[in-house]
Amino acid sequence: MREKRQQLVITFATTTGAMAMEKFCMEQKIAGRLIPVPREITAGCGLAWKTEPGLRESIAEALQEHGLIWEEMYVLEL
């Protein structure tokens, strides 16, 4: 069984927002991937971006600079 560890989960109101996040992160070489929203939380579109929790501040700044919109950021054991 895989060991759980803390992950940063970023949720989006729309699928378009989630897909824009994926494209942005690939272009900027930001680690992470799209996942279904974990059942511990709720989100508008059902997709979330999962990455390392230590990237929270830098990702938030980069998203704001590039006009990308997200709902919430959570740190969860996944």
C-alpha cells in the first residue's frame, strides 16, 4: 500500500480553468498533475491540480501574475 503524504490541491470552478492551469504548469515546468477532486473537499468542476505543498506561495503568485483563477488551495494527506 502506498504511503500517504501531504500534497497541495488547487481547485477550480470550471474545467476550462483546470485545463488552463495544466497548460500553464507544463509551459512553466511546474511539477504536478490534474486529478479528480478528492472526496474530502468539494469544487465546481471536479478537477484539481496536485503538487508539492512547498510550492503554494510561488504558484499563487504565478497564477495571479498570469490571470489564472482558482477556487481554493488545500494541503491534504493523499
